[in-house]
Amino acid sequence: MKVLNQLGWQHYLSKQGNQTDYTRLGRVRRVDRGEVDVLTEEGDLRVISDSQRTAVGLAPATGDWVEVVNDPDVGFRIETILPRYSAIIRRDPAEEEKKQVLVSNIDFVGVTCSVDRPANIAKIERFLILAQDSGAKSLLLLTKVDQGLSKEWDQLLQQMKDVKTIQTSVYANEGIDQVRELISSDRSLVLLGESGGGKSTLVNELVGEMVQETTEVRSRDSKGRHTTIARELILLPTGGVLIDTPGIRGIGLWDAKQALDQVFSEISEFASHCRFSDCTHQVEPDCAVRAAIQEGAIDQQRLARYLRLTEELDEQEERLIRQRRKSK
């Protein structure tokens, strides 16, 4: 069980409290079309996950714990996907109203941002909602801090003061040990962010060798290319599991109203004091949120972003209701 425990099996059991005898256990390292790589005590196995050949009712995701069995036709296939204690779920970009599991069974979600580019607070908020909704602990990982923090980034950190932040620099060896200590011997951390945000460079530093390709960002806008092409689980030599992901441009939220209120906690706190429980914070009398804006306790632009996200999730909910009615 040495490899499985390094991958977090005992930690998984402590979360799920449900130990069952399985013939061959493993953890999904990488997912391709119809096939997955699974790390087991026997090594890295190439396993069939085609739903036509398996009894599994859902698609495997990187980070899943699975039972693998022998199949006389294909060699190995997934027999069971064990229940997930956390998962990053977004709206599937290929489908109008369908969810997509990016990774599972993670303990920390590191929203990774490079401070050498402008701070896109709206996008960072979306990433944090995605992270908060996963059931894992979210944190902000700033990269390339050896280049200094601009006034814009300082202001952003003030707004995000309730979010755990680790400032890192591979070149100055800053913050790297903090990340290592965070995931200890059997915890899992997934890195989310845009291309060129320093994820792959951070992965290589944590692993201690070049395991992920890196490319130079464009000088005119600090944008990078997708150097990571698939969500991939990496076992760190110092302990812990790291999952790197390709740069995400579109961040479609899925059923994340509770996470939205948690990320915008100061707004939801004031909203609880509005006269009307369904206050839109726009025209109603005795609106505690608008009063907080006048007092400078809430930023007007932050409220505008909150309202846009609320509207987006409300519209999604309405479309799902219509979709369910049509399917009946």
C-alpha cells in the first residue's frame, strides 16, 4: 500500500470513512478520450474507460480513486469510481447546460496568478468561486513576486484579504516551502489559472525537475500559450500530490450560488440586513447593501460584478428548469 498511501489513500479513507475490499485500487493520473492512466501499486496502467465497455455511470476525472479489473478484450478497465469528497465542477464549454468535472478528491485549490500582468479581478473572482464550490480549501498563489507588486495588485489583495494568499517566486525561492508544507505527505493541491500564469514553472520547482514544458509569455501583453495540455496528477518527491491543469480561458460556473455568497461574503453579510429577503440591491427601500456602498464599506464595482454573476446563475437555473420540464 506504499504507493497508494503516497497518493493519499489513507487520507481519502479518513474523509469518506468507507473502506471496502477492492481487487486493484488506483488513482487516475490523466484522462484521455476513452482511456486513462491510473497509478497503482503495480505501476502506471493504461486503462479503458469507454462507457460502452464499463458499468461506470459517470466519466472518470483526474484525481478519482478507481477499482481496476482485468478485461480479456482490452487488458484493463475501470470497474468502479469511488465517491468523491471534493470536485471542481464547471459548466461544460462544449454543452449549453451540462456540468463537467475537471478534477476530484483535492484538498486545496490554488488560483495561480502572475503579478507581471494586469490584475483581472473579475476573472480571479470567478476562479475563486469555482474553487470555493469544490469543497476544497481555496487559496491565491501569486507567482513572479520578485518583480514586485503593483498598486493594482496591492488593492486586489486588500479586497481578497479573507483569502489565504501565498506569494511565490521560483527565482528568489520565495513561498515554495510554504506550498510544500501545505500539502504535506498525503494532501492534494490543484493549480488553476490562465496560461502563462506560472503554473508549470511552479510545478517544476516543486517536483525538482522539468516535468512540465514552459514557454515564454508574449512581451506585449504577458499572455502565454497552453504549455500544459491535459489535467495531470503528479506525485511530489517530498510528499503530497499536485495536479496541474491547462490554462482556462472560459470559466463557466455551475450551480454555485452558495460559493458566490462566500467569495463575496461582505455583500452577503450586509444583504442579510436588507428589509426584503429578495432585495436586488438596486431600487428597494432600506437596502443595507446600498447603504454600505454610501458608507464606503462595499466597493461599487465589486457589487456590480456580484450582481452580474447572480444574474448569470439565476438564468442558468431557469434554463435547467425548462430543460427538465421538456425531458419529462
